[in-house]
Amino acid sequence: MHVLSIENITKSFDGLQVLHGISLHVDKGEAVAVIGPSGSGKSTLLRCATLLERIDTGSISYGGEPVAWDAPAGENGKAAKSVYAGKNELHAIRRRFGLVFQSFHLFPHLSVLRNLTEAPVRVLKIPKERAKEDAMRLLEKVGLSDKAAAYPFQLSGGQQQRVAIARAMALSPEILFFDEPTSALDPELTGEILKVIRTLAAEHMTMVIVTHEMAFAAEVADRVIFMDEGRIIEQGTPKEVLEHSENARTKAFLRKLSDN
Ligand SMILES: Nc1ncnc2c1ncn2[C@@H]1O[C@H](COP(=O)(O)OP(=O)(O)O)[C@@H](O)[C@H]1O
Ligand SMILES: [Mg+2]
């Protein structure tokens, strides 16, 4: 059973088709890196997978629990929009994944500790004391146990992003999504984020990571997916895609990156 199963999804914004039939299956313990030029639909794919955007057609499920599925074609033969599960089902499925954005989206008025305990206490009804213990363990993991009482504005961008990762982990997700987690950071701060993600990979956390850090993708990913213009052009081991690709578009993309 796949942790995440995406089958042939499409998505348009105002008539502009952004995803052209993407399929993606992620197994437990897998780290998948998604690479590709700006505008190729990477964020849209993640936003559809995490229910922030609705797909037009295709299907999505988590651990076999359906999120959305293809509707039968309408009378005019046109594909109807995918059908989504009910509110309660979707609410339960949201607990299965965590999402870390480019910029950190912490609650500005809450301490670091409260940022981490808020959802477990409110959503999962975990007792406050236990939620605090769990939060402290997570802060230790991301190297910020000394910042529990601080507020987000008192932290560097890299520290805020590490809090965001700890917060995503606090709901014990089965899969974590990262959308270019280092791209809003100064180069000297990206290392501390990559280190945290590396630790998660070593613990076999299931992850989908959109990144433009190729060396990092090569190091942590079990599989690299190259997207261009709303399609998966190629996928394989980091070696296959990043070093030995025969695909003209992949090669052009990688060449451009290394020229910069
Ligand atoms: N909410 C939106 N409304 C309209 N167009 C969008 C929206 N989100 C993304 N797009 C468009 O979809 C395309 C893919 O964007 P995106 O998924 O952000 O690509 P990437 O993350 O690979 O850079 C782009 O052309 C972008 O302008
Ligand atoms: Mg993006």
C-alpha cells in the first residue's frame, strides 16, 4: 500500500493548464525529490496533494483512503471534475501529512513551544503536558531546545524554518512535503535546514521534497522526479536522473543550473 497515490491528475487556472496528467506513488520510508524549472507546476502538485488546491480530474489517496477520484464522464462525453471525499473524511486525511512551505508561516503571536503544541492539543486532543514533552523532543531534534520560550520574530530565518519543520512533525504525519524549504533563506542558513531534513531521511521519514539544491537531492533522495511544463518528464535514482540522463529537457535544465 502506497503512503500517497496520485493518479493522472490535471489542474488548470483560468484556462491555463498547469498539470497535465501527473501520477506519483510514494512508498513508506521513501524520500522523493522533485526538481524542475520555475513554473513547471511543482508547487501546484504539492498544493493539490495537500488539499490546498482542488484537482480537475484524476485521483488522490493516502494509505488507500480516497481524497478524490474520477467522476464518470458527463452526458456530453466531457470529463467531469473529480469527486472529493466528505468533510469528515478529508479532516481525518489532513492529519496524515505535514507541509513545510518556502516561507515559514509560524503563528507570530505564539511562542515557539506554543507553535508546536497548538495543533496537537486542539486537533489531536493530546494533554498539554504530553504535548509539551513531545514538542521539547522535537525542538531538540532540530537543535532549538533553547528557543522554546522565544517568539518567531526573535529567530533567524533558518531557525524559524526549523521550528516550522518541528511543527509539521508534531502531528506525527505519515508523510512530509517540503516546497523549496531553503529558497527564502540566505545561503549560509540553508545548511542547517538541509541537516534537519537529512536526519529525517536517515530515520526513514517518508518525504516529498521540491528543491533546487541538486547536491542535496542527490544525497538524500531515493528517487528524483524531473518536471517540466506540468508533466513528469523523467524519474529514477539520483544517479540516473542527475548524472546519466539521456533526456534532452533534463539535460538542458541541469546544464542551465550548473552555469549559474
Ligand atoms: N493560484 C494560481 N492562479 C493562477 N495561476 C497559477 C496559480 N498558481 C500557480 N499558477 C501558475 O501555474 C504555473 C505553475 O506554477 P507553480 O506550480 O507555482 O510552479 P513551480 O512551483 O514549479 O514554480 C505557473 O504558470 C503559475 O503562474
Ligand atoms: Mg514553486
